[in-house]
Amino acid sequence: QVQLVESGGGLVEPGGSLRLSCAASGIDTFFLWGWSRQAPGKQRERLATLSSGGNINYADSVKGRFTLSRDNAKNTVFLQMNSLETEDTAVYYCYLRSGVFGSDYWGQGTQVIVST
């Protein structure tokens, strides 16, 4: 059974940083692996996606501030978030697509609140 477990969310002041983690179990290959978020009253937004070929794509809203990285040994991806803004407040979700026509898996989400 595939599981994605996120951690690292919390409360941070504007301008601060957080690092989110997403640990995968039950799977050791992927086609796409990345992060999305959903703010209250808004649609889910894809933020950063790592392809199996190693390419990383970022949404314009986070480009230059957020960085996705992967620890192969730990089967974990991270999202380093810098220069956080109040508009970054949302529930952040990790997702993984197992293959080109494979299944999509989602984590349970971790809350990020950016506030003074």
C-alpha cells in the first residue's frame, strides 16, 4: 500500500522559512512527484513537480522562493519555502504519480500559516 506522509507545516511570520517533507512508502519508483496547496476558497494549485527524468517545474507564484529536492536513500522529497508571504497560507499536499498512466497518490496534507 502506497503512503505519502507529510510533515513540517506550522506557523511562521512573513519573510520566514519552512521546510516540508514527504516520505513515501510502498513504492520506490515514480513518474511525477511533487507538491500542491489549497487555500480556503481557492482551487488546489500545483507548486513544484519532479519528473522521473529529474526535471523540476515550478508554478510562477513560487518560482525563486520555493525549492523541491529529493533524498533518494530516504525516499523523501522536500519543499524548502523561503520568503513566505501571507498568501502562502494553505494546506500543502504531497502527490505522486506512479507511471505515465499510473495511479495518483496524495498525502494527508500539512497546514502552513503565514501570519504576524
